[in-house]
Amino acid sequence: MLKEEIQKTMIVKYKEGNKNATDALRFVLSEIKYAEINKKSELNDIEIATLLQKEIKKRKEAIDMFRKGNREDLVSKENEQLVEIEKFAPKEISDAELSDIIDEETRGMSGVSNMGRIMGLVMARVKGRADGVKVANMVRQRLQAKN
């Protein structure tokens, strides 16, 4: 299970003396624990992958903000943590694969009024493997092209 892999890796990184990696993985494990407390049961790997995607997004946003503030020391720290977290996240779906899924789900539908319905179908199939904004843009383009 993904949670155990993260725990084992955190212990290895701790023993190696890699503070940034240890901190990042410890934080992820605490987020998993909070989510499990809220859910009142253990998270499955898909739910953990979704949580990892959120953490990756947070790190990328922090990196952008630190760059704007000329804080290169914090940029490098966040980058190191980002790399550690990305090791456990599922690989992102390719644009071609995503396009095929969108084609399948939009078959027989047109008009932006179906956007929410199609987004739900597509996101259920690519859960944790694609950014929602990217999916929304591709679905919108596809629906507008069909008009």
C-alpha cells in the first residue's frame, strides 16, 4: 500500500540525514492521517494519490511565489520536497490518452451546457492522473469545436 511505502521511505531518508525529504514525507503522512480522521477510516491508494496531487500543486504554487519574491533558498527547498512527493504520485496521463478519453465521453454530446456532466465522467476515469484545469480546458475546446 502507498502509505506504507511512504513511511518506509521516510525512515530511510531520516537515517540518511536527508532533512528536506524527511520533512516532506512526514508532512504528507500527517495530511494522510488528518484525512483518515475526517473520513473515519483508512484512505485507499486512489485517495492517497489525490492527496499527493494536491500537495504537489501546493509545492508548485509555493515555488512560483518564492521565485517572485527572489527567495531562491526557499525555491530549492520546495523543489527538493516536490521531487520526493512526486516519487509516490501516479504518473500523469499523456495528452493523447486524455484526448482519447475525452473523445469517448463526448461522443453524442455537444454544447458547453454538457460541460459539467462530461467533466464528471472524464475526471472519474483519470482520477489523480490529470490536472482538473487541464481537463476542463480540453473538454471546453472539444465541445466548442463540435458546435
